[in-house]
Amino acid sequence: KSAEPTEKSTKSSLNKKQKIEGENLDPLLNLVIASESPDSHKEMLLRMAEEARIASEPKVPLDSQILETFGLGNFVTQEVNDAEVREKKYAAESSDNDICG
């Protein structure tokens, strides 16, 4: 028999670890666990890496209009009034002094 690990042995060792932990692990964690095993098969690890990459991608593409609505898309440059900044700074300093008493 060959000392080379097989895809079946890699999957079975991973399934045993999942049963021991009693939960269904995410694909990236499965890949990490399988890669730590000395009997891991290279092609199996590559396939698991691809599955983990696909699973980590967003399921729904984000609409740029929605992002812009919430201010997460293109940033709009806004002029800041120096007096307004100063007022906020002084308000923060006075509230800090009130707390410390």
C-alpha cells in the first residue's frame, strides 16, 4: 500500500473532528483543520480552499446606490466650519471635567 494519504482518509478525519465538536464548521475552519492533519491530500486541500473562498464571498452583490445612501459609497467632501469644531471640542472638555468633578 502507498503511504500517500488519500482524499477519502482526509475527509473521514475531518468528519470525525466535526462529530467530536458536535457542530457544522465553516469551510475556512474545515480547511484549517484538514491542513493541520499529516495525512492531508494536496488536491483535497486545494478544493477545500476554493470552497472556502466561494463561501466567504458575499451572496448578494451590493448596490452602489444603497451604499451611497448610507454614506458608504463615494464620499462627499464637506467643508467644516472651524467655529463648529471648536464648540464641539469645548463641549467635550467641559463634559470630561464634570464627570471627574
